[in-house]
Amino acid sequence: MGRKSREKWERRQRRHVDGEQPRWVRARAERAAHEEVGRLEAELNRLADGEASFVSCEPDFSADDQQTFLEDVLAFESVDKGVSLFRGLIQRGMKLPRPEELNERQSEKKVRKIVRALWNLGILLVGFEGMTAREFYSKLYHETLWEGCYVEKRQPGALTVMDVSHSMTRADIETLMMKFQQPLTVH
């Protein structure tokens, strides 16, 4: 075996020992992940009646990361197949009394607990400005908590935005998200 052939063979052996996959294996896996991302985007677009848009804030968001994120989004949007946010919160011990049983102060406490629980799932509620705590809780109880599935995201930092009012445009939500990406100053 010539010196160059031996060196090439040794490099291959080191790769396999170090756990590094050959380039062609990585390329095949990346291609498969891109195909799966396309399939998931098509399914989400179908669920949204062609109105889905996909934006990644990370410039080097790998196909595997995109796939995991989109699988989580699809699970969240598959309301007919999964456990609703409402049922998921109840299953995890949260009490959700009927809105008419609560006064304004009790509604405010309940809303805070719900918002915190949803935030821990990576869900941000918007569009509730101008609502009283009782109105907000009633909207959550009767509508919003039934519009998504209880899904613990596998992609850290992924955020689902839910418009409680159903009146914000996509541009409004995108503008809001851009504001969240700006550096914050604490006073």
C-alpha cells in the first residue's frame, strides 16, 4: 500500500473510531431531512388553507432542527388528533372553573397562572389588550385554549404566538415579533 493510500485509509479509520460519519452519509441524511421539511411545510400549508408562512430567525438552522420545529408545530396544530391546551392544563393539575364562577380579581389570578403555564410551553398570547381579566379568562376558557394542542416543544427557544382577539394581521404579528428580537434595556 502506497503512503498516500495508507494515509487516506488511516483518516477513514479515525473518522469511524471518532464517531464521525463519512461525508456521503451526512449528505444523504441532510437531503432526507430537507425532503421531510418540505413534506411538513406542505401539510401545515394544507391545514392553514394555503396561508402558512415559515420564517427561521437562525441563519444556520439545520434541516434536522427545522424538521423538529415543524413536527412540533404540526402536533400543536393537529387539534383533532391531540390533547387541547385546555385538557392538557387540567391533566397537569390546573383548575379551570367556568368564567361566570370567578370575579375580576379571581379571573386575574387565573389568567396569570394560565399565561405562565403557556409561556413555559413556549406559547405567547397577544391581542388581549383592552380586555378585562374576566373577558380575557372567558376568551381563554371558551376559545383560545381549544385552538391548539398541549405539546412540549423539543426545539428550545421555539415560540408559538396565539392571537386571542383573532383581529391581528400577519403583518401586525410579524412587527411584534421583530420588536421582541430587539435588545431590551432594563430600567
